[in-house]
Amino acid sequence: MTNFTTILFDKQRRGVLLTLNRPAIRNAINRRMKDELGAALELARGDDEIRAVVITGAGAGFSSGDDMNEAGVGAPVWPYGIPEGSALGEVYNQLRDRQRQEKIDEQLQRWQFPKPIIAAVHGFCLGSASWLALSSHLTIAADDAVFGQPQVRHSDGTDFIWTVLGKFKNALRYGLTGDSLDAKEALRLRLVNKVVLREQLLDECFRLVERIALVPPDTVKINLQKATSGYEMMGLDKAWALNAELSALAQLSRREEFYAPLEAARQQGGWKGFFDKRDEPFKK
């Protein structure tokens, strides 16, 4: 039941540790990992011994975000930047449906999960990985953690959870530039609950799991639902639904003069060449 290939499932200390486990490619999140994470949460939901869930990443960091090999809809052809032979409406529907699945189905599954989910973030936590970490009920960061949404630099969307936690102006500061922020700044903006030394990260998270486990499980479930349902009544679920629509449009906002050089760099140097070319102007 726990024979996953992209995550590790390890019950311990009255909880379970789910580890994103593709360290060779910076724990890039592909479709299989998303499905296995959902399946692992369902296992945890039905196990009375598990009182809370901790999610972390193997190796050097939490995750670099979505696997770019699955992120697109095909090689862009200009002037519209969509695959040859495609209709704009067809591509939009494909991108929108993918975003709806990720924002509405998967993100809300975690948000509405009846047991606390704690993200244990170390190293890089970028793009969709930041959305996973920040939309967890609690987020503990190691002192080496780095958060960001660099995908906006190649015409992609942000996530409203940054605005919910970091507030309007702070979220725009990072969402409009793709700049990253360190753990200390994430704590100042209240994106995370606490910052600890890297070597203390998992112990800190499971100390919290054990304290949660001292409270009756139904009480934890009810009080967790008070908080999450309250945000939904204020419109968070609708904001995420709109987020899906607008993220699809953001991906269709590519312009040849910006994106074509990035694609050429990818052809020559792979995704590293793509990212190096994309981020070069921001290093000045």
C-alpha cells in the first residue's frame, strides 16, 4: 500500500513523514508525484495512529516546483506561442483544466484535510512547491530555506496563497518580479510559523505533531475545520478557482521577443540553459 516511487511514506512519532523523493532533479513535481501525494494523504486519513502529516523534500531542498518536462503543451510556434496546428481555445482549455485540477482538486484536498499538515521546508521551495508548502496548515522553515515564484519570468502564474498569508503589497513585490526571499524574510511576512536550524527541522515538526496528538482527535479536526472553512467562506476557494483561469491566461501571454531566446537557450543547454538565460537580467 505504501510502495510509492516518487515519495517516501514513513510513520513515526504519532504522525507520518511524506518525503518528496526525486532528489536527482531537485524533487521536481510531476504528475505521478502529485497522484502519489494524494494517495498517501488518503492513507493517512484512514489511519487512526496518524494524528498529523509532515511533508518535506529529500536531498538539497524541498522542491524546485513543477517538472518543466510536463509543464507545457508543446513547442511554441509564433506569433501566438502555441503548438503548430492548435487552436487558441483548445490550448486555453487544456491549460485551464490542468490548473483547475491542481488548484481546486489537489490544493483544496490538502486545505480541507481533517488532520494537520505541516510543511518542513529546507533549501529551495519554488513555484508550485511554495504553494504546497504555504497552503499546508503549518509551515516550519529551516534557516537555509528559500521561497519564490520564478516561473513568472517566463510567463506563468502565481498563487493567491501568497496574498492570503503575505498580504497584498508583499505578495505583489515577489509575484511581479519572480524574486526569492529567505527564511528570515518569510517569517517576517508571516508566510511561515517558525525558522529553525536545518538539523533541527524534522525534530521540531514532530515535536509539534506529538503536542497535537495530546489533544483529542475530534477536537483537532473541528478546530482545524473552523479555520479552513472560515477562509473558504471569505472566498478562498473561489479565489483559487479564478487563479486557475488567470494562470492559464498568463501562460498564453508569452511574447516572441521574450520567450523565443529562452527556448533557443533550452535547445542548446537544456533547462539549465533556459533558466540561466531567463534569470540573467535579474542579476544586474
